[in-house]
Amino acid sequence: MNAKSAGVLVGIVIGLIVSFFAIKFFNRDGKIRTEYDEMQEIIRGKAYRIAFFTLVIALAILLVLDIMEVALPMTNSVLYFGLIVIGIAVQAGYSILNGAYFGLNNNKAKFWGVMITVTVINLLVSIMAIVSGRMVVDGKLQDPCINLLCAALCGVIAIFSVIPKKADEE
Amino acid sequence: MKNLKLKAARAGLDLSQDDLAKRVGVSRQTISAIEKGDYNPTINLCIKICKELGKTLDELFWQED
């Protein structure tokens, strides 16, 4: 394991710890577990199912590309993270549109604040990477692209969570 | 099919969807979906709603032919 790999591993562990406390912060009652009602549970189940099949299709496409020996213009890290983003985006998008993303004990204002903060931080890191020429090397998207993907995901979730939707109609 | 009886009973007690949702422990979107006929609640939720609105299951959820 080299220094870069160790740094990434430490970053992931710190991210998981921060996420654990962020969930407590998001919930009004300070509980780790977000509570959903019966309709939300059903919608979220559908959302996970759609996200699962979306990922299966995405992986099948990647498999075909691999068999055809098509080289993708990105590092493996960016590719794997991109797949994670696709899965989360589909699950979150479907849940948000159907009023099942926020649980009964979630604090929407805090959630929105954290998502915007994460978006801005990742966007700044991405801009710095673009300016210093670390985003694309030899025609391939490099690891800083993960920050851009993260900013896009959090930004879209934050915007979607505040725009009016059919499920919100009285 | 829209549940106008539920909507009328709720409005009769001057409760908003959010008020009723908090009293029965669900999201406002769920009450909205039940009133619009987009979601069929479980019997447990039906009973909770009936108790809060002082109505019977027949009065709120029985569909006339």
C-alpha cells in the first residue's frame, strides 16, 4: 500500500465516521435510524428496486464495452464512483419525486444546509483541480473528478428536495 | 378514486393535512395521497385516522356502488 492508497483509505474511514454523526444531526430526535411511514416504505422499496436494475444495466453495458476492448477515458476510481452516483441518484430521485426521501424525524433545513455545504466544498476542490490541470491527464478523467461527481449529486439532491412536486400537492 | 369523505371529515374539524398527519404519525404526503386516491392505507392506518376524526371505518373508507 503506497502513501496515496493509505490517504484514500483514511479519507473513506473519516467520511464514514462523519456520515454517521451527520445522520444523527439530520434527525430531529437525535436518533440514527430515520423513520418512514408505511407509504414511504413502499415507495423507497420501489426506488431501491429501480436503482438496482439501473445498476445491473449499467454494469452490463460496461461488461460489453470491456469485451469489445473499448477503453473508457477515466480512471477505475472515477468509473466505480460514477456507478455509485448513478445508483444513489436514481434511488434518491425516485424517492424525492414521490415524497419518500425525507423521513418523519428528518430536519429538512439542516439536511439542505449540509448538502449545499458539501456541494460547494466539492465544487471548489474540482475547480482547483481543473485550474491546476489535475482533472484530465493524457485524455483520461482523473480522481479529482470524483469531487465533481459528488458536487453534482449533492447539488441535484438539494435542488430537487426544495422544488415543488406532485407528491407535495395538498 | 378520490376519498372526499376523508377530506370533508378533516376539514370539518378544521385540521390541515399536516395536522392530521402528525396526529396519526405519517407524512403529509401520505395523507394527501390517500385523499387523492393514489394510495390505499393499511387497516391500522385507517383505524388511526378514524379515531382521530371521530368517524367509523364505514363512514370514511366504505365505497358506495
